[in-house]
Amino acid sequence: MMTQPVRNGLAALIGLGLVILLLRFGPALVGGWMGGGEGAWVESGFTLALFGPMLLIGWAGRRLAGLPGAVGSPWRSLGLGAATGLGGVLLATGYTALAGTLAWVQRGDAGPLLALGLFVIAVQVAAEEYVFRGWLQPVLVTLVGRWAAVPLISAIFAALHLMTGSASGAVALLNLFLGGMLFGLIAAGPLGLAGAFGAHFAWNIGEQLLLGLDPNPGIGAFGAMIDLDLRGLPLWGGSDQGLNGSLAMSLSLLALVVGRLLADRSVDAKVATT
């Protein structure tokens, strides 16, 4: 007879398979259904059609696994996570400035579409966090422990981005893994899933809607508060991968991950001595 953790693990494998199928074939199906086109509303429709079902999969998976809700104050966790994410993207941007690849272009285009961009990014981030850190990671923790589950889910998170073509190159893959590690460690700690969502959401809106660093060059369909570009050395952001394919992001994420690991080790040591 299978134990509950094993049943949850099998359900998680099925859920992961559904997510892989969605990300592998969904973009072409949704793109064909929408008939192409560009602009904020087209991008919104595409993102919601793809990540809405993914969010539902993650939510249903958590419910089926009987995973607990937020512990403590979710708003506090959300705020502290957001501070971590925004601090990380600003630190990475600072590294590009030191490397001489950061360029001010213009004030940006902070129009009413920014609110739509916030909503769309929130849905995408919520879908990824519910599936990876909200469902798959805690199920895996019950089977192999936190210190194996977090890097394994981070590797899967990075590999799926590579499979869908949303990232390319060794540095971009490394950054996706480190980002997954950061969000995974936050989710596994006192801040929980709300903290991981806050960090991921603040990082994305900081990069896209605040600083205009994604896409590079230019700004996205939703506009940005200011428009910064990265030019010059590809390893420091001067490519179409921008900050996401730069060593600046690697250094920032590595610093945050190491800091999180040290904090978690300290907490574990205090628990062990009590």
C-alpha cells in the first residue's frame, strides 16, 4: 500500500508532465488561435491563456496534496520577499554600471498599460510559484528532504525555461537555476510561498516595468518608468538576453542565495540546540 507522501509524489509527477505539455505545445496553439499580432493586449491574452491553466494546475495540486496555507502574516512575508527581489535586481543593475554596460536612454513610457503589465506579470509569477515552489517542492521535500528538493526543483525550473526557448546560453541557464534556488529557499523558510512570490514578482517588475531592462534594447509592450539599455560586453548584459544572460545577475543571485543559505543554517543550528 502506498503511503500518502508517495501518492503525492506520483500526483506531482503527473502535474509536472501536464505543465511540460502545456509549455511545449501551448505557445504554438495559443499563438495560432490568436492569429499573431503585437502589442500589450495581445501579449496579455497570450500570457493569460498559457499561464492561467498552469496556475490552476498548481492550485489544484496543492489542494490535492493537502498542503497548508500561509503561516503567520502573508502580507509581511510578501513585503519582505518583494524587498529581496527588488534589492537583487538593483544590485545586478549596479554591477552592470560598474562594468560600463549600463546606458540611460530616456525617461520611459509610464502609461496606463503599466497596471495591465502588473496584473499579467502577477499571473505568470503566481503560476510558476504555485507549481514549482508551492506544490512540487514541498511534495519532494517530504520524500528526499529540503536540501535535495530545492536544487532539484530549481534545475527543473531552469530546464523548462530552456525547453520553451525563453532563455538560451550557459549564463542564462545558470541564472535561472540560481533564481529558482533563491525562490525555493525563501519558500522553504519562514516567509513561505508568499515570500517567494513577492521576491519573484518584484524582480520581474523591477527589471521590466521599473528599469526597462527587459527586453534589451528598448522597453516592452506595457511600457516602463525609465528606459535603461545594456550595451557592449555580452557577458555583462550587452546582448538580446540582457540582464538575464549576464554575470551581473549571476553575482547578485549568488550573493542572495548564499545569504539565504547562511541564514537558514543559523536557524537550523538554533533549533538543534533548543
